Amino acid sequence: IVFSSKRKHLLLMLMSMEFIILSLYMMIFMFLSMFDYEFYFSMLFLVFCVCESVLGLSILVFLIRTHGNDYFFSMNLC
């Protein structure tokens, strides 16, 4: 809730979510390398992160085409 109230543009929200996911990926990678586990989970996590970012960008393009801007509060998404 605080995450969405501090950002006005949807693009800034998507970028900050990607930085959060990147830091989470680095923590998972460091944890797996510290205990000598396999890195298959980190690759699977990375694939899901890429799919999530592509979905977010496609929603952003759709909203800009329909509404003309990416202001988060000007859209009635409910």
C-alpha cells in the first residue's frame, strides 16, 4: 500500500519493483552459493522475473495507448 502511494507513474513503480526483485535474486544467489546448493531455483526465479517484467511493460503500453499517460492515480482500475 505504501509502495503504490509514493509513486505517481506506473513506470516508476515497475522500475522500483524490478530493483526489489533484483536484490531478492542477489540474496537468493548468495544464499545458494554459501551452502553449495544447486542454482536451478535461481534460474527458475529469474525466468519468472523476466515474465513478470514483460507482463508489466505490456500493461504499461496498453494503459498509455488507452489513457494517454501513465499516471497511476488518474486511472480508475477498480
